Amino acid sequence: MSASKLNRRELTAIVAGATALAATPALAAQPRMEKALAHCQEALKELKAANNNKGGHRVEAIQHLEYVIQEIKRGIAYAS
């Protein structure tokens, strides 16, 4: 499924999953964290490219994803 076709529930699941992954202890090699990071970055790219007539929800989703991306990066750095 492309990121541009994610509905609110799916996006929430991705954000929650990525946040949970960021909080999980991991080994140095972190393919799941890196995959979660890539998915979130792709979703962010699609949201930024979307029309901005979403009643503020698109902007909220962008802000949440930016936060999640930073948390995933911190999780990767912490476990490295």
C-alpha cells in the first residue's frame, strides 16, 4: 500500500508501532528500526505532497511523524 493511500487508522498504527519500536531495546544491527524509519519518512514525504485542505489533520500528522522520526533515530542511536 502506498503512503498516499493510508487512512487515519493506518497512519496512527504506523506512528504507534514506530514509537513502540523506538522504545524497545535493540542490538547494533536494527533492520526493523531502519525499516520503520524508512516507512515513516516515506509517509512524511507523501503527507507533505498532499493537498492542504484536510482541516488541519494533515499538518497534525506531519508534526506527529516528524516527532516519531526523531524518536526512532534516538532509539537507533541509543542502541548503537
